[in-house]
Amino acid sequence: MDTKYLEIIKAPVVTEKGTRLCQEEGKYLFKVDPKATKDDVKLAVEKIFKVKVDSVQTINVKPKKRRVGRYAGMTNKYKKAIVKLAEGQTIDLG
């Protein structure tokens, strides 16, 4: 496996909403490189997990204001991808 695919897919996003999407619709959430295109994400998921991808949706998550005591700052921005797999395909993230 080529290391460039591992640079595109940063980490899975494990949330309650994401888990429900996975169980009901066969969709998985990943943090991806902000410069990655939908085709890049599709190819990377297919090569890393050896599955067939139907579609990819991407979202640019904007930074939020956060405050700890008197210090104010912003969270990091990132790009999130929702990957829909072909019927009967699964990814084991655990």
C-alpha cells in the first residue's frame, strides 16, 4: 500500500450520529486532508480498506470559538468525508 493514501485519510470520526449512519445506511465518516478531492478520498478508502465505494460527500468544518478561563481561542478547522460503501461492504474500525 502506498503511503500517500495514508496521508489523505487522517482518522475515522466516531460519534453517535456517525455510528447511526454506519448501521442504518452503510456510511462512514473520516477526517481527511483539506486539499484532498472526492476522487482522492474514494481511491484512498478503496486501497486502504479494500472495499468498493459508491459515493463521497465532503464537508469543510469551520473552527469554533473556545474559552478556557481567561484564554480564548479557536478549534482547528478540518475536512470531513462521508463515504458510502457498496451494498454488503463493511469496514471494521475497531
